[in-house]
Amino acid sequence: MNRIITIGREFGSGGRELGKRIAEHLKIAYYDREIITEISKKTKLAEEYVQQILENKPIISFPITIGHSLYPVFNPVLENSSSIYSEQSNTLIEMAQKSDCVIIGRCADYILQDYNPLRVFVYADMEQKIKRCVDKAPKDENLSIKELKQQMQELDKNRSKYYQFITGNKWGDKKNYDLCINTTNLNIKDVAEGIAKMFL
């Protein structure tokens, strides 16, 4: 069975950088934005639309199977959403079967549970997350700290709702992961090296 590492993360916690560095250390595939591109190809829906469904709060507030029984009349929005959710699972499984890899977000820890991935969740204090975002923000972006904090909280709120919608579990709950990392006072490069050594 391939080595699979899934990384759930709070916005600004450094989870994406951590995933990239782990993949580089282990010389294995890294999937993040590529997942949306692949789903877009399979569903023939625009990448922006796919991303909106997968990264914002779900359009429907009940499981897909129930949704179909409640909506016998064709509903294009519901059908598109269901198609995207289904293709997300198919795409992640294909990636996991193809090779060793690191997968960022997309409920991969739950969808790929039969593949025994190392399930990582990355979080950090708000002050540290804001600092990371400010350091990486374009120079012409003039968001106040208050506005940035609100955006970050909204993004994480949407991720939490989406995760619960897909999995029925609580996003960030330590029971759903093998390793929870608070990156507040840690160097992401060092953390990545430490995790990579677990597989060498």
C-alpha cells in the first residue's frame, strides 16, 4: 500500500507549506490545487465553480443521499454539487492508488481512511496565523488586522462546516487525526523534516 499523508489545516497555520516540504523531503507527489483541476475536467464544470463548492459552505445542508430523496425534481445546483462531491472522492482514491503522496485538505483523511494514511491536522494561535498571512500578502493589499482576522475566521468556519457535512465528524477534533501540530512557535521546515523521517 502506498504511503499517504493527509493534511487538514487552519488557514494561516502553515499546513500547505508543511505538506509541500514533506513531499519534497520524501520525493513523492503533492496534491492541492491539482485536485480541483482534476475534478473540473471530470465534471466539465469551471474550476472557480468547483472551488466555490469545495471551499465554501455547502449549498445543501443535508447528506447527498437524503438530498436526492427530497428533491425528485431535477435541481441543477444540487446535481452539480453532488457530482463534485462524488468526483472529489473518486479523484482522491485514484491519487492514493497511483503513488505515495501528500494531500492537502478535501476531507482526504476521511475519504481515504481505508488506505491508512497518516492523518495530520495543523493549527496555530491567531496572532501567529495573522503574522504569517501578513508576511505572505501582496504588498498592495491593504487589509486591516481586524479585516484579515475576520476573513480567516470565516474561511475556517466554512472549512469546518464542509468537513462536518462530508464526514459527520468535527473538524480539528484530535480523535479524527493521528498527529495534531500547533505550529505557533515552530519552524515549518523543521517540522516537515521530522515528519518525513517517520517514513524513511
